[in-house]
Amino acid sequence: MLNNNNLVSAFKRYDFSFFGIACGIFLVGIINLYSATHATTRDVAEGLYLTQVMWFFLSAAIGVFVSFINTKTWHRLSYFAYAFVCIILIAVLILGHSSMGAQRWISIAGVRFQPSEITKLAVVMCLARWFSRLQNDRETGLKDLIIPFLIAMLPALLIIVQPDLGTGMLVIVISFFMAFYRKLKWQSLAIIAMIVIVSGSAMYKFGLKEYQRKRIVTFLDPSADAKGSGYNAIQSKIAIGSGQFFGKGFRKSSQASLNYLPENHTDFVFAIFNEEHGFFGSLLLISLYLILFYRFLWLSTSVNKFFDSLLVIGMLGIFIAHTLINMAMVTGLMPIVGIPLPFMSFGGSSLVTLFVCIGIATQISNSRNLF
């Protein structure tokens, strides 16, 4: 049991930076969520707002609890966590709840949860343990990537068939992010690039459904189907452009108040934020994300254990991939794939996963000061 001196010592070495930045972004996000939904019916708006606040307190509490769990535990449980999420993803396909043509949710004690969100972290943990088996200074060749590729592909395919192509591809992107950090040979990188190009072309012709191919065509020319598949992309860019430098002001988004932009509380929260706060406000928000990225990057180079470093890099990959893809999506630089913006988009499953990452990063940072 900790005495007062131990508690004071633990408090002094506790790294509050990760939670501080995350809570700062969430505060911006919850204000933006309130503004984006104020034009809907009062019951719906209050329901979304209060639900997100409840998920925040639950997620933050879980994150704080996780911050006191030694990373040796995550190393020991990494393969079990990976096996568990694969089983849950299979259960989703059999027993999961369907919504908007996709079967992505499962009910746990009456609460709907999206297992694909926590899958990203489980894959990161599993890959961190696998890569840490190799010598730190040895470059990674193609043979070394066979097992990691299979580790990432199994849950990715289970997610893609839900169907959720965006999240499934995100799992693969995060795994490549970790492989690059693991000193991937340039020859291997060139071969992987060729494989991606060939497989991407084949997937476009034979693997994608009609609506998924239409998203790519719409990305290239949204005006080709302005009232159909290109509608969201066009309205999103209108919202961003109309914000100009300082924005229209809080609760003055025409796209939100007139319901021109669907999913303005999930996929397109950044477009509404741009419209209300303009380029200047968006620059401040992006700065918060960059500070968070920097803290993860700094932490990855400040730890002694290679597993911890890989784990931090994998979690950094989760945050960077989500942020860049969502912002690129709403600004018309990428096809719309339905990736949430960390701490800004509505959604409990995503919030829990992100705060677990924050808790693990905090624990790793705290452990640096023990010796």
C-alpha cells in the first residue's frame, strides 16, 4: 500500500501531458459537436452531446486506470488480445448489429460497441511484440514481413467484409507504419510499392463493390454526380471554403444549421469546424494534434525497451493515420472512407480506444522516471 511520500513521488513523476492534450482536443470537439447538432431536434442534439460526454468520462477513467498498468503486462497479453479481437470480429459477422448497410457493432451488456476500433490497438501490440523479437540494429527484409503481413491482414479482411473498407485499410497502413520504423530495406520498400500498385488495380476492378468504386470516381470529379455520391464532398468543400480566415462564428454554420452536410457530427466534424472558425481556428486545432504527435515521437526515442518504442510508434501511427485521412477526406484530397477525427468525431468505441492509447503512453513515460 502506498504511503503519503510514495503518493507524492508518484504524482511528481506522472506525465500529464498526454491526457492534457487529449482533453484539450476533446473540449474543442464537444463544443463543435454541440454547435454542429444544434439545428436538429432538441432530443437528438442533447442525446448526442450528453452521450459523448458520458463516453468521455468513461474513456478517461479507463485511460487513467491503464496508465498504472506496467507495459510488461501488455507484452504478455499482446497475442491473447490479438486472438480475442479476431474472435470478436468473427462474432460481429454472425451476431452483430446492422446499421446503414454495414454489420460493425456488437452489443455488450446492452451497450453497442465497434470492435474494429480496439482491433487497431491489438494489432499494434501484437506487431510490437513480434518485431521486438528481431535485433534492433538489423534491417527488415521481405521474409521478416511475412508474419507481420498475415497478422495485419486477418483482422483487416474481417473488417473489410463487414463492410468497412476504410478501417480495414487503416489497419494495414498502421502495420506498414511500424514496419518502416523497423528499418525496412529500400529494396523491400520498392517491391512493396509495386505489390500495392498491382494489387490496388486488381482490387479496384474485382474486389470493390459498385458504391466503393463510385467513391473513387467521385473523388476525381465530384461534379459528375453532384446530387448523389459527390454530394458530401461538394458540401464539405463549400463549408471549408465559406469559413475563410476567421470563420462565421460559433453556431453559425449554414451547412450544419440547414442540414446540407450529412454526418456532420462524425466524419465531417472538421468541415463544420472550418466553417465556423476558419483557417485560423483550424490552424490552432492542427497545432494541438502536432503537439500530441511530437510527444509520441519524443517518447519513442526516450525509452530503453524496444517493445515500448514500437508500441508508442504504433499508437502514433493510429493517431496520425486517423487525423491525416479524415482531414484529407473532408478537404477533397482523398476519397471519402468514413474515418473519424480523433477526439472530435462522435463515437464511444473510438474514444475508448484513443484514451487507452493515451493511458499506455502515459505509463511508458512515467516508467522512464523510476530509475
